[in-house]
Amino acid sequence: MTKTAFRASARLAAIRSAALLAVACGAAPAAEPAPGAAAETLRLWPGAAPGTQDWTGPEAEADADLPMGKVHVVTNVTVPTLAVFRPAGGKANGTAMVVVPGGSFRALAWDLDGTETAQWLAARGITAFVLKYRVRPPGASAPTGPETFDSFLVRTRDARAVAVADARQALRLVRRSAATYGVRLDRVGMIGFSAGAIATLAVASGGEGEPKPDFAVALYGALPPDADPTADSPPLFVAAAADDPQVPPAKSTETFDRWTRAGRPAELHLYEKGGHGFGFRLHGLPADSWPQALEAWLASRGLAGPVLSPRRPDTSATRP
């Protein structure tokens, strides 16, 4: 991608950041409950979350009109939680996934990346745990103009470390609760989107003695330069679009290359068109077919049953 093209793409990214900024800085909260509310919510840490004891204030949430449609956005999360989505009675297959939404490490795309993903997984027998990890609204020093992706990774290093800590704790909590939810200890995966994919890949790379998922899925994310896959990093599924205006698609191919060079199994799907943040919604673009590829990958690894028809969660209320 040329510098001119990247700057044009960065302007598109700024539109999304501006919407998140509007929510973070006092947009009116949504009058209705968050879409796809879970039946059960688990507090992530037994006490105050470590390292952010001075974070205060209530959560803020609102519906934002973004390029991918209306998105329910949450920010100022100081008490991280897991929202549990169970399959219908008798359909759970012993597989679980921690779902890590995106949002530039400043907010969470709660329905687009979180609850809609959980509903898709639950329909396929997978117990989903949507992670509401700690995020704070952007401060006065946050850039409002174009920013390279590598600069973004440097600027958000501290916020990313908080998200990674919460994602690792989520794995610990799900495994400790495995008997309660009918989950097999060797079938706990993680799926992340955008910033959530960056956190997912950092967790899956892992440090010595740190928990890792048994399999991982990364949508339009990137493997941080300071994270390297190890001999026990899990199988990885990667998907992105070649016309992504926010995260260079080369980051997905680089992630695949680094994973396979480490001798770890990986599968990469790069679609000609889909943009950024396509999630499980239908947009009439090639990336619409990625859920079928994911479903086939999960089934091939014994993590899901036979492939279902390519239906999505009902998101008609959130589509433009």
C-alpha cells in the first residue's frame, strides 16, 4: 500500500474513531438494553482488577452509526466481565470460545463483534463467553487525524497489556468453570476482532507459564511485533479483507507466515472485498462467506458438528 493510499485509508479509520470518541465523551446512552443480552454474567477478577484500581466512573454505552451499520458501543469499562451464551438444551458439544471484541482499545463493539458472534457460536453447539475487557475513553492527547498502524500499536501498548491480562484471566475462569458449563478442558478457544484479534494473538503466542487457548481465530488483526508464537501455540484461523482501510491486510499474511514458520498449524482467508469490521453481518461482498470457512475449519478439528447452512444471527435491527 502506498503512503497516499494509506493516508486515505487512515481517514476512513478516523471516521470510526470519531464515532467511538463521540460515545466516549458523553453521547446519550442507549435507551434499550444492550442487544443480545446474555442470561448470565461472570465477574472476571475476584476483587479489583489488577493495575487499574484507580479507574473509576460508570460504563458508557450508545448506538453509533459506523460504516458497517449501527453498532452498540461500550466504553469506560472498569469492572471486566464475561457474558455467557449457552447453546440450546442438549446441543452443547463441549467446546467453548472466549469472544474478544474490537474497538481500538478505547471501546468495545459489543454487538457487532461480541453478542452476534456468541449467538452464531451457540447455534453450533459452542458455549460462548463474551469478554467485556477494561477500556477507557481516549484522552486529550489521543490523535484525531491519520495514524499509521504501527504507530497505533506503539501508542496503545499499555491499553493492549490490560486487554491481554483480562483475556488470559478469562481463559483461567472458563477452565475453572468447565464442569459448570459442560466444557472440555482441551476445547477452550478464543476469537478476536480487530483490537480484540491483536489481544487474542498475543495471548495465543503467550509467555512461559501463561494460559493459552486450545485454538484461536483472528479477524482483521495483527500479531504484535513483540509477540512470537511458540512450540505450544494453538492452531490458528485468520481472516481479513484485501481492501481493509484500517489494518493493512499484509498484517494477516505476516501473522500466518510467522505462525507457520514456528511450525504451528494455521489457515488464512484473505478476501478481495469486505473492508474492516464485517463481522457476521451480510454486506453483499466476498468476505460474507468467511463464517462458512470458519465452520468447516472448526468441524475439521472436531470442535463443532457437521457444517450448518450459512445463516447468520438475526441482525436486521442493527443493519442500516
